Amino acid sequence: MVISLLLIVWTAQLVPTLIRFVTLTGVPYVQVASINVTANGVFISLTVVNNDSLGFKPTGGWVEVMDTGQFGVVNETSRSLTAVVPLTSRWLSLGSVGVRGLINGYLSGNPAYIAFFDVIPVHVVNYIDVSGISYNDCVITVTLNASLVVPIVINTVSNMSLFTKYTAQYVFNTLTTYSINIKVPSGNHLVNLTIPIKSGPNVYAFSCSLSNNTTYVLYMPTIITYEFPNGNETTSRLFIYVFTYRGG
């Protein structure tokens, strides 16, 4: 054993050109592309970088969120890698998190693995948008589809109008503020805002109903307050909704 070791050392000193140090370039690696916190869970998206040279084919794997101790299974669909972990209240106080994991797959037909660790900002996604409206007898009901991580308060609607898309004729036009004050809890909800449109100071109602097979545009500036654990955040949101009325 000692003789063999001495022989290796002697050979390395005598013929140094036989020993070469090689640095691999263009090796594929995994990084966290985004972390989106939604009412339906926390979505962790991964991507394989520098994959054109060696052609690593991912098949799955796992991730661990170091800050919450949560584990998630990585699924590979349509060349995208995504893991989903449950939403907990702690996510709302995190600005960024460390994520480690292991992606398995194949390299030139042989099993291969890529380990990774990344620190990535947390993006909280609160979705709310108009999903439909009705307008009868000069009363408009706007249905909002909300998917919320935190509760919100819909405070006011100001300067709302409804007009035809192609002829730009007003159904109504308002230059006033309507107090709404509806609180919507976190989760997935449909919320109805019912507002009477009666002609008066700064309110102009030209029709109290909609015409069949006509395309309309709803213009609705809204003030919304998001109730985060570390403080409220009030923002203005402009809802624009285009629809074709199919009446009876």
C-alpha cells in the first residue's frame, strides 16, 4: 500500500502533464424563478438554467422552504417545474425566503440529480376583477371575483360610467363618489356591488336598461384597502369590463 502511494506521488512529480485540472462550463443548474403566495397555496416555480449544452431532462424532485419548514413535491409539466405548499399566516410577514431542494431527471439517458439553494423575494398575489354585471331599472349590480390572501375593504366607487363600445354612447355617467364599505374576507369569493344610478347632481342616467346584442364598457375607479398583518395598504384600482349583453 505504501509502495503504491509512493509510486503515484513520484509519477505525479515526474510527469506533471499526466494530471490535468478541468473546470466544467455551461453546466445546467436549478434556480427558483418565483414564489407567489395566493389564496390557493404558495406556488414555487423553478427553472433549469444552461440546459441547452447537456440536455438535462427533469422529472421531479422536492423543495424545502427553510423559513417555514415546509416541504413540497416538484411536478414537471410542459417543461415547467412547480411545487405547491400550504398557505400559512407566517407567509404574510416574510419578505424573502430560502429554498433548497433536489431535482432528479436524466442526462444522456442516465439518472442525474441537481441540488440547489436559492433566496427569493415573496410575491403576495391578491386577485380581484369584474366577472359580470346586470343593469335594470337604473340599478347596476357589479359582480367581483376575488381570490384573496388577506381581507380587503372595498371603500368607494367614483366617477363610474357605462357606455357602448362602438358608438361611445353613455348609458350613464357619474361624477360623484359612492360609499361601498364592504369587507371581503380572505379566500375565494363572489362579491356583488349594487349601486342605484339616479339622475341628479353630477349623475347622468340616459337609459335604465341595456340593449340586446350590444357591447358595453364599464369604467369603475375603486378604492380598496388590503389588511396586511403589519398594517393596512390602501390603493386605487381601475376596473374596466367589456361585455356583450344578451337579453331576453
